[in-house]
Amino acid sequence: MKLNEYQLKLINKQLMRLKKANYKKDFYRDKFKYSRLIKTQEDFEKLPFTDKNDLREAYPLGLQTVPDEEVVRIHSSSGTTGTPVIIPYTAQDVEDWTVMFKRCYEMAGVTDKDIIHITPGYGLWTAGIGFQSGGAERLGGAMTIPMGPGNTDKQLKMMIDLKSTVLCATSSYALLLAEEISKRDLNDQIHLKKGIIGSERWGGEKCVSA
């Protein structure tokens, strides 16, 4: 994929912003401090790469680039495979996340007529609250069911009784629910029409199964 002129302009705008950052410690300002303005695709490809270890080494708040009073929320990765990555959110970060999630719903064809069944976890993990306030509540009235993870019996009961039309889940839990629905012969009581699946890798074959 080749960068266009507009993208190059935005990259350079961000680089200039980083160079002017005056917070006591700025992860990306320090990482890009020797980078020059980007004129070509080749220049862009020479920018320093950020990997997961860089983010882990910033624990706990090395990614924070604003004063504490501007941080309104903390989210974190699970830390399953190593040190968790902590992300401080400003009010603008929350707003941007909300807009992106709303676009996700709209691209999936979700409307305010849908009933959205949310199974990812709430709390430090950003998924549950992202699906909830970060999109569904911006659709102009879509009903949400903030189930969170686990308790499959109750998940299925609420899904049936409240006639959920959209399932938000990890791919593995969506598959588990599909298997339980089939095992319990509940297919004719399920009203799901759309699924928004994230977090884990999944392929077309699994998608069809779900």
C-alpha cells in the first residue's frame, strides 16, 4: 500500500506535534526525536518501529503524555502473556474511541432498532465498555444488554427472552454459544442476525460456524 499526499501530510503533522510535546516524559516524542519530516514512502518505512515489548517496558504509566488531571480513565491489557500494557485515556481519547466503535456498528449494519448482547468483560479491559458506551449508546437508542463474560445459561436465557439481534463477543465465546444453542436445540428461539466478533483470530470457516 502506497501512502498518498494527504497521509504524508498527516504523518508530518503528528511528527511536528511530537517534537513540540513538553510533558516531562513522552514515549513517542522520545522514540521519534531523531526522525525527520517524511517526504516519500521510503522515508516513512525508515521510522522506528514499536513492538509489544516497548509497550510492556513502559509499565505502569510510561505511555502517559499528559498531566494526571487530564487522565479520565485507565485501561489495560490482560497481561496473559507478560507485563500488562496500561493505557491512560483522556476525555478526547474516550471520545475518539466512541466514534470508532460507532463506525464499527454502522459498518456492520447495526441500527437503533437492534438489541445488542454484549459478552466481553467490563473493567480494565476496554472491550465491554467500548461496545457499550463506545458505540451502542451513540446509535440513537439501540437497547444494550451488558452481560459481560461467562454464565452461559443466563446468557442464553437473556438472549432468548429479550430477543437479542446482535451478538458482541470474542470468536471463541461466540463459537461456544453457537455450540450450546445447537446442543440444546434452541435455534428456533434465537433472534440473532448479526455478530461483531473481536479480540481473537478467526477465519472464514469459524465465521460460518458461528
